[in-house]
Amino acid sequence: MMAITEIVQQALTTGYLSVMAQNQLRKLLQTNYDSEDLDALIILHRSIVAGEVKKESLGQKNYRSVKHKDASSNIKLAYQVAAEMAFAAALALTMSHNPHDQPSVGA
């Protein structure tokens, strides 16, 4: 299985995040990750919201450009991404912290 930073880098390079990659991220977030992984997820989240990375939805069979979606689907996608990031943040906050691994955000 790929590391979180590798999945994020692939999505940023291709401009696309598949359902399979999303599922891998969810699994990896349930195991071991560090502040670098969280930084990468924040960058991925911003790229999705900005439209730089297209996220495949669970019911989507083929790649479709966000340009062809109406405004309500873009808003729905933004809320979905925000909810997933809130979940990841909540999960990170509930996990025990390694005192030697402090987040570098804002440092």
C-alpha cells in the first residue's frame, strides 16, 4: 500500500483522486501517520476545493470534468470534502501523540 504522501503527490500530479485512492487514504488514516502526512492532506484538500484535483465520487463510473457540473454539485463537493477533512482532523486529535512529532503547520 502506498504512503499518504505518495497518494497525495500522485493526485496532485495527475489532477485526479480515484475512489481507490480515497479508500487507501481512509485506511492509512486509521493506522500510522505523521505531521507530514497531515500537511499533505491539507494541500490535497485545498487543491480539490480549488478545482485543481478532481475527486471521483463513489457512484461515478467514468472521469467527468468539474467544468461540466453545475454550481450546486460544486457546493455539494466542497461540503463533502470539508466533512472528510473534519473527520480526518477529529481522528488525528483523538489519536495518541508522539511528543517528538509535532506538526509543522504555522511553524
